[in-house]
Amino acid sequence: MPTSPPARGSASTRDAADDARPVRYGGGVSVPVAIPELFEQVDRWGWCYLLTVSDDERPHLLALQPTVTGEGDARRLRFDAGGGRACRNARSRSTVTLVFPPAEDADGFSLVVDGEATVDGAIVDVRPTSAVLHRPAP
């Protein structure tokens, strides 16, 4: 599964020469990313938003830099979340989402990762369950 956006000029990307042509999406708006490949690409993406949900069902975002820990099936994305609201939320509701804004070489695509969180003090470890590259709107 690809970890890079489609090549320039494909139906799902645009550049200056494409501005006069209509946007064609063809398939979906997401490109699946295999979890093992995700771990190899984390440094490329840099920081991300950790999205959790509070007791009153409101989203909470925290911008953090992940590190990869563990090996094989035990690999996780680790965040030092400071022990505050994100930690409380993830402890109560372990399903979280990570949103990496477009990297410099990502052709406008964001990386979106769903996962299960465990919390130990100020540390949030996320076991990714799915990941996609999500293209921008036309």
C-alpha cells in the first residue's frame, strides 16, 4: 500500500497547470497506508495533532511530536502529553485520532491515523489501527 501521494498530474492531484481543468476525483479521497509503513514514515511527517474526546463529548486537540517505540507488533507512537486533559481523555476513552498536516513533500496530503491509546502518567502510547493519506479539497 502506498505511503506517498499519487504522482503529480494524476486525477487526484493538482498543480498550476491543472488550474484551468476541472477536478476529477475518480475514487475515494483517501489512500490507505499499511501500519508497518506508517512507522517508517513518522519522521517525514514531524508533529501531529492528537485528538481525544472529553467527558462532555467535545474534541480536544494537542499538537505533539511522536516517537516510535517498541518492535514488531509492539510498536507504538509515543507522546509526552504533559499529563493534562489529553491524558485524562485518552484514559477514559482510548480511541484517538492523529492528524499530521501536509508534509513539505506530501503534495498537500495529510496523514490521518486512528488508534487505541494507553496512558502512563504524562505519556500516551498509541497503537495505530488504520492510517490514510487524505487529499485536500479542490
